[in-house]
Amino acid sequence: MCGIAGFVENSGVGDRDPREAARVLDRMCGVIRHRGPDDQGLFVKSPVGLGMRRLSIIDLAGGHQPMAGEDESVTIVFNGEIYNFMELQPLLEARGHQFKTRSDTEAIVHAYEEFGPACVDLLRGMFAFAIWDERAKKLFIARDRVGKKPLYYGLTSEGTFVFGSELKSLLEHPEVEREINPEALDAYFTLGYVPDPLTIFRNIHKLPSGHHLSFADGRLSVKQYWDFKFEPGDSRSEADYTEELRSLLDESVRLRLISDVPLGAFLSGGIDSSTVVALMARHMGQPVKTFSIGFHEDSYNELEYARLTAQKFGTDHHEFFVTPEICDVVDELVRHFDEPFADSSAIPTYMVSKLAREHVKVVLSGDGGDEVFGGYTRYVVERKRRMFSHLPGFVRKGFMGPLSRRLPHGTLGRNFIHNVALDPVERYLDSMSIFSGLKRELLYTDDFKRRLGDGRQTAGRFRDLAGKVNTEEAIDKLLYLDSKTYLPGDILTKVDRMSMAVSLEARVPLLDHKLIEFMGKAPGALKLAGHETKYLLKQAVKDLVPTEILSRSKQGFGVPVQEWINKQLRARIRDTLAPQQIRLRDYLEPDYVKVLLDEHERGRRDHSMAVWALFMFELWHREFMDGRTSVVEEAGYQPAVNVGVH
């Protein structure tokens, strides 16, 4: 696991001082030192600069990067893990390639030399990498199929292509500008995160999952090489599906136990993490080290269930209780996400990562199970509301929709009427929005509405995505939407940033692409059976996971943020979201923000998610737009001693 960064300069602007280029690259790597505290490597040869920070996991002595191929015409920087690299080695050796290390990085280099961009089809794992092809004078970057590892890129007004594992690396390049993208900001207040391929800055983008990009002669080309596919219709029996799923789960976990350093697992007490721990216990010759987070508030505390799994499999179990004092870390989290990010479960994720890092360098987690197996309760809600789609259009759009818009804010039933009047895709988006369309109308200033345009870009993206699913299974459309938006934009972003913040590698076996492809062929009724979520997964692991966990209602990885907002954080949030401060930004209506704060404080409405989103945005704006202090300057960063140029 590493962090990568780099650039390709515009050859048309003349030769740049290579020492200055090396200093810029050094700073781009310096701000992501937390991703790789063990080593740094830089490659600078006009017009390209490639840099990396390394967290040593496999081949501790021989895995230094940047790494070149046999004739040094191909050079790579790589973040992630390739779990089938030992299978690739004999395949590539048979084609004449010589390996000098035991590193998975070298397998990618030789695969690219042999197959070019198609090398990504051979890789099983999580990855974001950049390859400079000296002969072709081309940069090739790629991101894994699901988006486990992040990769940002941008093309500056001067023609320089920049990239990095985190947005903050790109911001260290002197040509990169910070201009807020109105569409991205609207998406943030809708979803609580900025979805791919957008970033909060207008001229910086996320490379979408399952895509690669080539940059040569000042032009870039982005292509998709993999996608989630849903092709149900197989005539196999439920027993056959169950047996194959169990085998794939076992293989996926086993592959992710490859490591030259200690590893453990996050254990939440849910079915996903319990399954991962159960299968780890089967393959490890020593007790699995497990790590759990608890709360003193009973409605959020899952430790009882985590302990059941820990006891059943005899794990070396560790726990940490999150208290309101932990709220002091919010400023630190803002700096790690680089963009506004409103998922408050980032706090316990950060704390459990810190706990785990005291004992191990790698953890396995159960993230992704809800998107693969159909686990969210909102799938059940949508199934119940689907009946409203059968109402005539003139009833929903001609009567119910306008009625909901005319009703005053806070009217009982207003949001429900608005929601069921929408078409299925927009109804689903509305149901998971922090600020629905009705609320954003009240939230935004007239000036921001003008800059935003019709404000329907996020809904348009969801409709476009839903149109790509060639199946009549309603559950599969929802799984695809979540897998392309919420999974990479929220879940995997949270896990990556919070684990990497403490130099911990997190692996997600439930998002193995072979497992995903298998579930794409399973009938929808095996994912959502009536109102029972994750039906097939439960059948596959019913002899592994404790019965109490299989039968319990789903509980998200939430935090008691409602109470924290009204008590421990009340004064700070009121000060941060003061009307005069909101007015300065000219994005949001201060009067409406005050209404939300007042209603939440008085207990009239639970606006905790909305208030948290507003709070996180303001803290982000102060950190990344108002002060604009370089993270390396703020941390007193010292340049690397050895910065080589070629």
C-alpha cells in the first residue's frame, strides 16, 4: 500500500529546471507521507515526474518504487495489492520476462510490457497506478474495478497533466487552481459526498472505478475496461448458488491473507465482518486479531454482537469506546478527506483504524457486502413504495408533486408526498438525499441557483446510470446505482482515508471482482427475498456465523451525532454556522440554516445529517479555500534528502 503522485509537463512551454520539478514532486509526495511512512522514491526525467510513498507490506526489501522493466523504458508507481501476482509470474516468464523481486509491482510492469493497457484485465486486487512509457512518450494510469484505491487527475491551463492518490497532492503543484465546482457542491449537499468523476474543484477529476487513462501529446483519453454486470436467468438451483458463493467467499478471504507483516480484521458485529473473520480463522494458524468500536449509547453499540463472533472463533479481540470528546478530531478528518465529506461514521472508522494500527499493519474489513448481496434496508423501503409508480402520471406529477412544493416547510407528510410522486430512480435518490430537492430550493441562495443552472445534474447522472442496467430486476438497478455512486464515493473513500491516515492497509474481500461477477448472475430473489435482505449470503454462511447475528436487524455503522450536535458540539456548530459566516460564502441561505439548527435543537425535527453536512462544508472551506496553507508547511515538512533527477 502506498501513495502516488506525479505529472507530465507540457513540452511546448520549454525545458523546465529539473531540480525545481523534483522539488515540486517531493512536496506532492510529502503531503501524503501518512500513506507510506516507510520509504519514498522519485523519478524525474523531462517531461515526467513520478513519485511514491511506500507502506511496506510485501517483499519488504525488494519492493522499492518507482520500479522499471528490463530495459527501463517502462517505469511504474503503484498503490495497492495484487493478490494473484504469483500466478502471473510464470505466465510472464514464459513470454521471456525476468523477475528481479518478489513484488506484485513488478508483475504489473511486465504485464504492461507484454499486453499494454489490457494488462488491467489480468489483475486481481485493489490498485491505482501510473506507468510512464518512454518509447511512446505516454503516461498510462489505471484504477481498480470497484474504486478501492483513489486516483485524482487534472490538466492545468498550461497543459501540465497532474495526478495523485489524494487531492492534496495535486494542490501542491503550482499550476493547479482551486475553483469550486457548483455541480460538485450541489452533489455534496444532496449525497453527503462528491461522486465520481467529480471533485469539489472544477478542473480536477476522479478517475472512475474500472477505467484507465492515457495521456500523450497533450491529449488524454479515458476508457472503461470493466463494469458491474447483471445477467440473471441462470437455471441453477438455490443450493448450487449457495455452494459456489461459499467457495468464492473462502477463496476471496484466503487470497487477502498474503502479507509479510501482521494482519487482523475490523469486526463490527454485522454479518459481513463476521463472515470475513470466520473465514480468516479457518486459514490462519494463530488467533485472528479483531478490532471493534463501541458507544456508551446503547442504540449505537454493537459490541455485544462483535463479542459473540470473537468468542466463537477465539480471536485476539480489542475494543475502544468512542466518547463525545472524540469530536475534537473533526478538524483532522477534514484535512484527510480534502473534499467536503458528511459521513459521520468516519469518526469511529478513524478510531478503530488507530486501535488496529497499534497491533497490525493490515486489516480485512466487511465493507461492500451491502452493495454486492443486497443489504440496505432502503431496498425494502423502495420495494414498498414501488406501488406508487402505477399511479397515473397526471396524479403524481400534476397533483402530488405541485402539492408537496406548495406545502410549508415542516408540514407533516410533505416530504413523503414529494418522494412518492417522483419516478423510480429520482424517488430512490430523493430517499437517500441529505437535502432533497425541496430542501435544496430553500437552502441555496438565488445567486448560487443561477450558477448551478437547473440543479438536476445529480438526478441526471442517476438516470443515466440506471439506464445502463439491462435487467428487469428492480433490486439490480438499485445495487448498480449504489455500486457506482455510494460505494466508491462514500464507503471506500471513508475506509481508504481513515485507514491510510494512520498508515494502515485495509483490504475488502467481499469486493473481489469474481465474487461480484458471480452475484451479478444470481436472481434478484436471492438477494432480496420478500423483505429479507442478503438472503443468499445468509444461506451460504448460516453454519459459520452466530445465529444471533444472522437474525438481527441491520444496524449501520452510525454514531450518536444527534446528541453530540445538541450538547458537546452545540456551541462550536452555532459559531461555525453563524449567519454572518454563511452569508460570506454566498452559497447558502443563512435564515434557512438557522431554522434547521433551531428545529434540531428543540427536538422538533432530527436534522442531524443536514447540520453535520453544513458543519463539515464550512470547516472544509476554512481549511482549503480561506487559508490555503500548504499541508507540508503546516506540518513543518522537510524535503527528502535524496531527490534524484535523470
